[in-house]
Amino acid sequence: MRKDIEGIEKLLREQKDVLDSKLQQFELETQEKWKSLIEEFRNKEEDLEQREAEINHREKKVEKEEQGLNKKAERIKEQTKELEAKSKTLKEKERSITFNEKVLEKEKQQLLADVENL
């Protein structure tokens, strides 16, 4: 009977050793997976930070371009107003010249009529 008890105790120790070994292996695997996940998350976080930096850079670049385009649009508006004012002035001068030409033509006709009458 003692041999049976010793055999059972030996079997229990062996089973315990196997279980302990499996538990250690499981814990090591779990730690490795945990470390791997942490590294993966760090890499993803770095990628996201890099993308965020790129997006911020692009946004600033677009913002500067937009400001430049707005300034250019304002200059074009001002130039358009100036051209419209110059055009209006030229039209007024043209009307004035046309009127003066008609007046001068009438005076010329009057002078020619006066010369014939003399």
C-alpha cells in the first residue's frame, strides 16, 4: 500500500511539474504576446502621430495658399475697379472729343458760309 501511495504521490508530483511547466510556458507566451501588442500599438501610435503631423503641415500649406489667393483676388478686384474707372474716364473724354468735333465742324461750316458770303 505504501508503494501505491508513493506511486500516486510520484504521479501527482510529475503532473504538478508538467502543469507548472505548461503554466510557465503559457505565462511566457502571454508576456511575449503582450509585449508584441504593446510594440504594435506604439508603432501605430507613431504612424498616427506622423500622419497627424503631415496633415497639419498640409493644412498650414493650404491655409497659406488660400491667404495668397485671397490677396491676389483682392488685387485683381482693385485693378478691375481701376480699369473700370479709367474706362469710364476715357468714354467721357471720347464723348467730349466727339462733341468738340461737332462744334468745330459747325464752326467750320459757318466760317465757310461766311467766306462765301463775302
